[in-house]
Amino acid sequence: MSPASQSHDTAADTRPDTEGRVALVGMGPGDPGLLTLRAAAELARADVVVADPSAVHPEILAHCRPGVEILDTASGDPARLAAKAAKAGRRVVRLYRGDPGLACGLADEGGALAKAGVPFEIVPGVSSVTGVPGYAGIPLTDAKHREVRVIDASEGGVDWERFAAPGTTLVILGAEGTVAEVAKGLIAVGRPDSTPAAMTSLGTTTEQETVVSTLHRLAADTKGMESPAMIIVGDVVNWRDKLSWFETKPLFGWRVLVPRTREQAASLSEQLRDYGAVPDEVPTISVEPPRTPQQMERAVKGLVTGRYEWVVFTSTNAVRAIREKFVDYGLDARAFAGLKVAAVGEQTAAALVEFGVQPDLTPSGEQSSEGLAAVWPPYDEDLDPINRVLLPRADIATDTLIARLTDLGWECEDVTAYRTVRASPPPAPIREAIKGGGFDAVLFTSSSTVKNLIGIAGKPHNVTVIAVIGPQTARTAEEYGLRVDVMADRPSVSALAEALAEYGAKRRAAQVEAGDPLRKPSQMRRGARRRK
């Protein structure tokens, strides 16, 4: 490298961060998981984002730092908005759906920035041309078909004669309102009316819908499909029967209500997304510290001074409460040395392990207070130097475990580690969806979530699939007049999501076998939109 080049690169690398510039960033065709690492990094550094907010998934904007300014493209020319912010010394991200250079405004907007002397760079994104067919299970090329032509039909007036070659795969963008015109145009220039054709709407999102047809039937079969949509024409469409992977997920497109605390809902929602569902987190309880902290303070002191033989954790919230107290006092997991620790189930045990504590006792069967009581050892004065057991629990915890341990000769100290308070009612659209059948399923992870959800939002519609974590939650749901459809084989949120996915897979298989249209539970209610 020449000295001149080295000098130039050094100058570029040492530009102050306060220098205004614009990043023209592609965010992919819809799935926020398709955002590139470079795009995420640009969003994290941005002072200003120029975009159409309605077209940007919230998870994409979550990469931005707090306080970032969002400029709506509807409020003015995007290039002017970006240039003005950059000239004020701000870092700007201009977001495009898909890839900036394909069916977007890169040429015009990039040219305007160059004319205005505003520094900019281009961050390519996953294009809808490849992303949407990939999610539809349609390869654009195979061993027999090697040529792909991309057509923007949004403005009409396409010269279809240029695309008459029968072996060429066509990817047609912007044809939502002119499907009949597209099909007629291709047939008129010699494409057989039996040529396989597919149309995918809302590609790469959990609202994706793909209809496979022929040029002859395409307009009729896709009537009512939503935009944005893409048409693929050619024999490669026949691969979909073997390669469809996204729309065949067991809970694809299901809107699932997750009524838990926000902290607890994250892992469950992530698992549901893996099954193709659209989770909607609605907090039903809020976890708060006890009104009087003296009990917990004495309990922590007793842990350190050797007052207890056992400590029993019946929830992840109890683990979190003790852990927070430890932090307040400058303690860590070493304070459990010499103590025996019990956990009510695998989620609680995992929270303890994350804290650095390996449980000595967990239920071998049912993961609940009853299951833990069933395996609890009786007090033996020759083997157990102390007969006291500490139970840091919720203020509304039941006494089943305490009664059982007392019968076995143990002295239990029940300490309120946290309080559970009913959350505020969700927004009106959520309440209406719950009562009107807008949700396909609701997951109940405890009896309190059943009571609280009905208390703050109303009773779920009878078409909604009710999934519960265990027998006690099932009994509570039935007491409130709910039909229980799914129950986890073990009381963990992971098992509950698995059980709902299995239910969804069986339901889908039954519809396919019977030759029925694939319909979600919410589409079974009266007045729901149906598609053939």
C-alpha cells in the first residue's frame, strides 16, 4: 500500500463520531431475524432513523439506543430529511424494506445525497427476490432451470414478449392488483396456461400465505390476498411440495396470548416464535417486594449463621428475590455452603444453577409442591443437626408443602419473599381480541394467571385453545368455565409450549387428511375471514 493510500485510510478511520453521515440500510423483506449484523450495528449508533414506522418491525427498532429520533417518511422527502439531520452532525439511518438497490429509492435518494455533498454508505439487505421464495420453499434455480428474470410490474406496461422463454423462472414484483393482466400477458406471448405459478403475500412474516396454481387459474385462486405480494412463474414452483418449511410449522400464524410477568414471558415467547406462532405478552401479575422487608432480612441472616438445614425454592421469583437480597448485602452463592437446597421443578432449578447453586433435591415425578413433598425425607435427629426449613415464597402461596413437611417432623419458616399484584387491564383491542376469539390459543402457567386474566380482561372465547401447565391450573380453568384442550406432561413453560405445538401439528395433519382448508382456531369463529 502506498503512503498516500495509508494517509487516506487513516484519515477515514479517525473521523470524529460526531460527523454527520447517512447509512442507507436494507432491513430485509419482513422477518426481523433477517436483519444483517452490519445493519444492526448501524441502528445501534444512529441518532436519527428515517423510515415508514408502519413498515418497520418493533424488533428492528429495538436495536436502536434509547432516545433515537424517528422521522416518518410521510412527513417529507426522505432524502431531504436524512440530509438535514446529517448536516446537523447526526448519524442517520435510512431504512428500506428488502435491499435498498432493488425496487427501492436508492438511486434517487442516494443521488440526492451525493448532490447535496452528504457522506453516505450503503448497507445491503436480504432481498425479497431471494428471501420470500426461500421462505415459501421455492428455489429460483435447479439443475434444469438456471435463468431467473426479475420484473417490476407495479407501474404496468410490461413488454411480456421479453419473458416468453419457457425455461426461465420469473419473479414478478408489485403485481398484487394486476394478477389477471400478468397471467394473460404471459399466456399471450406463448407461455402455456398450465405453467406452474405461485403467489406469496406478506412473505417471511408469520402472516405469510402462499397459493400454488397455474397461469390459467392464478387470478381466481389468489383473489383477496394481501400486499405486498410476489408471483413466481416456472417449473421450480413444483419444488414447494417438498421444500415448504415455514408455513408448515405446527403453530404457523397462530396468535398466542402469553399471560405472565414480562420477565418470565421472554423465553416462552421465543420458543413460540420458533414454532411459527405470534406471541402477544399480556402481564397479569406484577411481582413486587414485600411490604415489610424485616422478615427477609432475618431469613438471609439465618442463612449465613447456620439457622437452617434446608432452603426450599418454589418459583424462579423466589430465587430472584433471595439473589437480590444477597446483592444488597454483598453476598453470593457461597453463602449456601453447608445448606441443603430444594427446587420445585426444572425452571426453578435452572434459575438456581444460573445463580451458582446446584439443588440437592427436585421432584422425580410431578414438578409441583405436591411432587416435592412426595420425595421429601423425614426428619432424623441422628442425621439432621437442625430441623428448620426456610421457604421464601409468594404472599399467596398455598400451605400444602408446609403441612407435609411438618408431618415429617420439620419446622418450617414461611417467609414472604415477594408479593404478586394483579396487573392493570390490557388495552381495549387486546381485551376485545380475548373475548371475541381473536386469539388462537392462550397459555396459562398458574392458577393465578387464570384468575387474573379473567379479572382484568374477561373470559377467552370458546374457539380459543386453552393450554395449561398442570392439573391444578386445569382445575382452576375449569372452575371458571374454560374448556382445557392442552396440558403439559410436566409443569414447565417449555413443556407447555411443546404440548401446544404438538396439538397444532395434529390439528393441521387432521385437516390435511380430511382435505379441509387449513384454518386456525380463530378462523373458526363466526364472521372470521375465510380463504379457500
